[in-house]
Amino acid sequence: MEDLSELENIIKDPKRKIIVSELIVDFSNPSPNTLFIIMIAETPGAAGGRAAGFGQRTIERVLCFKTEGSSATKLIDSTHEDVLSSVDLPVGIARMPAVMSDGSEEMLYGVVDPSLVNDYRRLLLG
């Protein structure tokens, strides 16, 4: 296991992403958590630029981290088309805070959905 710095840097990066987590993202909480990070391509018509809901979000990268206490293990980091095409974006995405290890908060887009995390885990990690 490594420290949380790589994971926190990914969360803080302004690139578009959707976080799907088992629990609320709170790195001050020692409870184990699994987070899937779905990176969205920065293209015209993606995400917020979708007029009246039209357009498409294109997944460009999928990562998964298992956190426990102040450490994180990267379980997957893929840009492989077979992996990307197998991931369905979650519904009900909302803005939510993530508590960093230093106590600061970052706002992110995501969903807390243990069932979807288990589905992704079976699909992507075997």
C-alpha cells in the first residue's frame, strides 16, 4: 500500500471525472473504501456541454483504488478500449464533498453506491 497522495492528486485535478465509491469519500476515516474513478474525455459536447441532455460522455480512463486509513492501493488503471467500453456510467451523479487527509474538502461529481462498486469490481477486477 502507498500513501494517499496519488489518489488525492487525481481527485484534485480539474479534469472531468466521476467517482463511484462504496462509502462517502473521507480520507480522515480509517474505514476501508473502494473508489472507481471514471475519467471523462475533454471534448465538445461532453458532460456539462450537453445541450438539453444531448451529446455523449466519452470515457478515456478507468482507475480503482482501495483505501484503508492513510494508505491506498491502486487496483486498476486502464485506457484499454475493452475495459472502457464495458463500463456503464452511473445514474444519479451529484456534486458531493470529499474530505482529504489534511481535513480540506474537494467538491467532486460522483455517487456512493456499494452495489455498483461490487458490479464494477466483478466486471473489471475479476
